[in-house]
Amino acid sequence: MSSDQSPERAAVDRWEHFAHDADIGIRGWGSTPAEAFEQAARALTAVVTQATVVPRAEVGVSCSAPDLELLLVEWLNAIIYEMAVRRMLFGQFVVQIEKGQLKGTLRGEPVDIARHAPAAEPKGATYTALKVARGADGLWSAACIVDV
């Protein structure tokens, strides 16, 4: 979990950032791969802002890949694309994964420079430190390095 989270949010947020040269690593955990992907997306948003993102609008995305690791990169890059072209931030994510197909819903709002105080602009999810796996604790984790 992110070390800067309040205790009341810690029960909901299951993600972290980890250092990697000039870029940043993101990792999410969940009881299913879909939940881990949702948490990784929350970590991606936290690279940009620590402010609350209000779910004013909804955007649907879909992507596919032959395995979960490549699907994670496709998912995160779909979010980065939507952030850039719509000039929005997203704070709520719903993911469904079935047979290499991901259907996702992003909920967020237009970037408000004064309120969101963007710290970085993600350029793309990479294959570096890419791993989607179930841990000994039964939780799935989804991680990779994001180019910022």
C-alpha cells in the first residue's frame, strides 16, 4: 500500500509505487486479476495527482492480449491514451477480463490544474518489471514500470 494513505483509505486501496531510475513502478493487488488491474490503475492516477478525482464522466475501453501480463500493459496504455486525448483524470475503475479480452470502465473528470496539481505525465506502461501473478497469500498482483 502507498505509504501516504490515510488509515480509512488503506482498507480500499491496495496499490503501491516503487522506484525505478527516472521512471516509476506501479503495483496493484486484488482477489482476482481484474481487481489487481483496477488497483494498478489507481496507482497510475496517483502518479499524476494526490487529489481526489471526482467520477463526473464515464469512459469505456476495451483491449485484448494473449496473456495477463501483456493485457496489463494494454490496459494501462489505454488509460494513458484516454487521459491524454480527453484531458481527464480517472479515479474509479471497473475491469472485466475474459479469455484475453478486457472491458473496462473509467470514471473521472477533466483535469483541473489548480485542484489536481499534476506532478507528472505518464507516457506509457512498459514491459520492464512486468508481472501479473498470484502470490502465496492468494492475492493477485499486477505490476510494471511506467515511463513518465
